[in-house]
Amino acid sequence: ETGVTQTPRHLVMGMTNKKSLKCEQHLGHNAMYWYKQSAKKPLELMFVYSLEERVENNSVPSRFSPECPNSSHLFLHLHTLQPEDSALYLCASSQDPGPNTDTQYFGPGTRLTVL
Amino acid sequence: AQKVTQAQTEISVVEKEDVTLDCVYETRDTTYYLFWYKQPPSGELVFLIRRNSFDEQNEISGRYSWNFQKSTSSFNFTITASQVVDSAVYFCALSEAQRGATNKLIFGTGTLLAVQP
């Protein structure tokens, strides 16, 4: 079974829509992450959760709202997005969030297009 | 500040050629970790290797090998006898082991490798 899954794989939404991205990890990890990958830019860390508690928020606009109901599931709620938010959104998990730098394992991503 | 530079934006080779992907990093910490990930067209980042700053031994895994040189702050990745399935974007990443800090990966911009049949 794939370690980290993400749904949907593709999403097209208007600027006034509300949608959610879902991530699930089957690795028994305690930390989960959201990254944004835009064209021609390095991956940007958005949020880090450790044991369902948010431990990092990298100055992400409030139109992105994460939720971690348990250590296996992570959501990213989207509302009133802008076209520049179009990107590949990647979820990852690791055994622990640090500081010993466990390896992060990534899902396949959700390709988001905002019209 | 931490930084990872992958100067090669795109590389194109013919199958069976050897190819080296460069990675240069910057950090002020003495303890840190380096990673390589592969991103095929499907989008998922596939973990390839993790090295810590105290282990400068080169590593070989099948057709893959990694050369870690602290003196030049480089962690280069070589694919021997490349195959079409190696076509992907390859990312180098750095993480510092700071006490109390979260596991933050700093990624390079990636190198797109195209292996032609």
C-alpha cells in the first residue's frame, strides 16, 4: 500500500469556491507537512503538524487553513484563492518533526488550478 | 542562512550514458543532513538518500552513487548507465539538526533529467 496518499489528484476551482485537500499516511508517523510547489520555484514548506498539533506556520495566507484530526490525516481547506495559488500541493510525513531530522516521505500531490 | 543550489536546470543524455547532478549547499551549522529526492512526471517525490554531516563516505546503490565533499559543500549524485526510467526532476535538500526546531527541509530548484532512448 502506498505510504502517503492524497486526494484529489487534480482540482480546478474558481476564486469564490471552497474546497479541501486530503492527505493520509499509512506509515505510523507522528508528523505531517504541507508543501507548495510552484513552477520554477523551490518547494515551500507551509505547515508542520506534530501529534495533531500545529508546530509551524510559514507565513501562509489565511485563505489556506490546515486541519489535523489525528496523526494519520491532514487536510488543507481552501477558500477565496487567487490564481497565483495554482500549484502542486504536496503532503509529507515523518516519524517525528525534529530535531533529529527524520526522513520525510511524500505523497503524489494535488495539482490545483485556480481560475 | 541555509541554501541549496542546483545550478543545472536541465540535462539531456542518451541512454547508457553516465550523468552527474550537482548540488552545493550553504549552512552555518556543523550538524546537518542532506537528501536527494526524485520527482517523476507523476508528481510524487521519491526519497533516494539521506546523509548526515559526519558521514563523508561515498555511497553506492545499484546504478546510483553519491559523492559528499564537506570541503566544497557539495553532495553530487551520479547515475551510471542511465535509463529512460531515470527521466525525472531531481531535488537536493538540506536540513539542520537544531535542538527544539522542527524538521525543515530546504530544497534546491531541481534538475530536470531527460534520458533519450
